[in-house]
Amino acid sequence: MKMIIAVIQDKDSSRLTDALAENNFQSTKLATTGGFLKAGNTTLMIGCNDESVDEALEIIKDNCSQREQMVAPISPMGGNADSYIPKPVKVEVGGATVFILPVESYFQF
Amino acid sequence: MKMIIAVIQDKDSSRLTDALAENNFQSTKLATTGGFLKAGNTTLMIGCNDESVDEALEIIKDNCSQREQMVAPISPMGGNADSYIPKPVKVEVGGATVFILPVESYFQF
Amino acid sequence: MKMIIAVIQDKDSSRLTDALAENNFQSTKLATTGGFLKAGNTTLMIGCNDESVDEALEIIKDNCSQREQMVAPISPMGGNADSYIPKPVKVEVGGATVFILPVESYFQF
Ligand code: NI
Ligand code: NI
Ligand code: NI
């Protein structure tokens, strides 16, 4: 038995928990702030059997990997939109920091 | 030394933390959502000596086990209460998912 | 690799996370209530290399140790402030409860 602790970005959170649930992984979401990732983040605890760790990691990777996104920057002046069309810029989003902790025993009451 | 992580239902939370405190177990409550249990849940971290793990588990079991409860269902129409007396239905409440993690060292400053 | 879980007082929280960040430790703050310490508390998760655990503990100790503080007590009656000057009293503030957990593996996606 292992406890997977995954710190991910808020925006990837529901996609990941849905994908985990579809594959029969149960996760608990902890409210977290600041930290390992720059933007607002979420910490998930996932309890799983030793033989399912790789599958869980694969799901986390598929849904939360760091990637580039084009975003329209906010016009610096707020001013005359007709004369100024801001170019979209690349930003990095997503990313996951994942710790696998050993579990000595597990109970369900 | 062990770290007990118990995911329980919100409704069992204060009863459990009270029972733990009466038995000299210190717990920290983490705000959590979704996850291992269907209803709103709470995660408790309990640090305890190796020889006290069984006692802590007993307290969790006594206060949070899954059980059936009779609840009056909400009238589907909201309508004429005189002519419609809803039969109470059984629902499952409570339940605890508990992980025991090894602790390598412990400090108090 | 280790996971340091530190339960500290809210009032020491930003000072500690700043000090950790200056020393290249990444921490995630979990919203917590009640528990190991009497006043409102915060739980930090800090992932760190085996060889950096002592340095992280030193930073936690320096920023969160239990200490005495003089506080002006609230006048019991709210009443005549001219005739009653409350003597400051010593209270204990701060304190940290720290668990070091083993980490089996660590991933960054
Ligand atoms: Ni195992
Ligand atoms: Ni031990
Ligand atoms: Ni290690």
C-alpha cells in the first residue's frame, strides 16, 4: 500500500480527480495555498496498492504535466483597443510534484 | 512513532476529536473535500507512539464506523403534507478510511 | 528524500515560509484547525533531500520555537480605564510539532 501525495495546479484538479475516479482510484483533496508550484494549487492524497502506483502516476502525468499555453496579455494601458492588438504570449501552466509514501497498514471501518 | 491519517465524515469529526483528546491523542484537522468517502469529509492527522496505534484505531472505529440511519426523505413535490407522509429510509452514514504511515523522527520546538 | 510535516502557529507561518523559500526549500501550506498546538495553526509540507533535513529543522526551530511574550490583558470589566491599568502578562506563543516521513520516490511532471 502506498500514499501518493500530488501537488497540482487548481485548474487541473477536477480533470485529474475525474480521471482517477474513472480508473477506480479514490482521492481526497486538501485545501492548500502557495508552495511547490507557483500558481494556486491543490494537494491530492491517493491511497493505492503497490501494483497500481505506476497507473496512478501515468494518470497524473497525462492530466497535469507542465505545458505551454498561449494567453492574450492584458493591454498595459487599458486604452485604445483599436490601435493596439496585443500579441498572445506563451506561459507555462500545469505541473505536478508527486511524493510516494510507504503505508504500513490500512483500515476501513 | 506513527502518523495516522484518518478520512472521516464531517458529522463524526468533533465527536472523534473529543474522544481522541480525552485519551491524550493530539490530532490536527485538515480541510478536505471529495474523495474516499461520499459525503463531506474531514482528514485528521494523529501522531502517536507505536504502542498506542491500536488504542487510536479503537477510538476511530468506535466513533466513526459505517452505520445505518433512518432519515425522513424530502417530499418529492414539496406539496400537500397532510395527504403524504413520507416513509423514513435507511441511509449509510459514517465510515473511516485510515492509513498508518511510518515516522522516522519527531521534534517539538 | 523526506517529507517534513510541520504543525506551527498561524502567526509564525509567513515568517517560516519566507525563511524556507530564501533557503530554497519549497513548502505547501495546508489549511488546518485545532490540534497539536493550542492556538490557530497551520500545517506545512516540505519535501527535501535527506542531507537537507537538518537545515530545514534549524530554520523551523529559529522561526517557530515556543517563547514567552508579554501581552496586555483585556480589562475584565471593559469599565473605567482611568482607574485600572492592567499589568501585562506572560503568555507562551509559537511552538512547532514536526514529523519526518520517509519518501519512497518523487516525481515532477
Ligand atoms: Ni505496501
Ligand atoms: Ni516508530
Ligand atoms: Ni531518501
